[in-house]
Amino acid sequence: MSHFIRPLLVGVAALNSWGDTDLSQTATIAYTDTTAKSLFVIPHPYRIIECYLDVTTVFNDSGTDLISVGFSGTQGAFMNGASGASAARVLGSASATLSGWYSATDDGLGTTVTAIYVGQNGDATTGAARITLVYAAFKANNP
């Protein structure tokens, strides 16, 4: 079982003291996903804990191979321009400020998480990765 250290939300003391449940969702991205691909919906209210990119098949553009994870209007919110050029795990916190992304409003809509692959020269013929977003769903009835 994995344990995650939840970052405190600077200036949002009320959210830091709520009880929460850690959840995760996983989806895949491929070298053909060159426009924003909808991965899954995370419910409101939430707080992002971490975003992982596991490159399972190396992306092979002749230039850079970059993957970003976010949502409509803020594509790199959870992971910004992570390299897909080697088979490895990349942590989103190295390339985005995850602790700043939260929604305290339960509007029933949720946030659609998206990802995009950008090959510098557009000539990739292989590449696949698994994206996992770990988040906390707040329990508003806990002190």
C-alpha cells in the first residue's frame, strides 16, 4: 500500500483541516494523441496530491517528446511538458504546482482531466504512457 504526503494549501486553512479520502484514476496516452485527449472526470470538491506518468513505450519523435496533463484552458496544470523519451516514471510535482490546484465547490460537474502529446517534429511512430492522478475527495461533514 502506498502512502502519500499531502501538501498544505497555502492560504486555504479550511481545506487543510477537512477530512478526506485519497483516490486515483488512471488512463493512457499514445503518440497519436496530439490534441487534448479527455482521460477521466474527477469530482468536486477535490485537492490534487500527485500526478504520475509511466512511459511504457518510449516516444520516438526525432526532436523532443513532451506530455502535459491538465484540464481545459490549463493544459499543463498537473504535469507540464514531461519527457516521454525514456521508459521511466515522471512525477508531476517536478513540473507543475500541484498543491495549488483544488476546488472547494461541489457543483456536481467535476473536472475533466486531459492530456496531450507534443512531438517537436511530428514524426513519432511509437510511444505510450499511463497517467495516474491521485487526489483527495473532501468530506464536507468532517470537522
